[in-house]
Amino acid sequence: MATVDDIEVFCRVHLSEAESERLVGWLAWRTGRNQALAGAGEPLERLRHVLTFWLDDRQRGQLLDWLQRRRRSGEPLVPK
């Protein structure tokens, strides 16, 4: 099971600030939420909010698995 901290560390290492912000937007779209509800902080703070309050344990695990698979295959980590 992936924790919020596991995903945040992965994103700090592998995503730029702009990619982190795009991931917040993509997760908002996937969860049917307004991106503005993630707060007004820095991208990683907004991402942490999304991971904590919008996703359950199963979804967090799926997200980290998916990000890791994309990294291994050389795909962009955040869909455009």
C-alpha cells in the first residue's frame, strides 16, 4: 500500500514543479473535482492535499504503481 509520503517523495524526485501542477489538474479531472479545491499553495502542497483528501488507500496504491510503470517505460509521467 502506498502512502501519501511515498507518492510525494516519488514526485519530488521525478517531477518538475510544472508536472506536479499538471498532475493535480489531471487528478482533479479524473476524480470529477474542481482543481481550485486543491488549495492555493505550491504545486507539491496542492498535490499532497489531493493525495490525502481526494484519494483512498487503493487509489493511492494504483497511482504510485501507474507512475512507476510510466517511468520504467519512458512515458511522460503526467498525461498531456
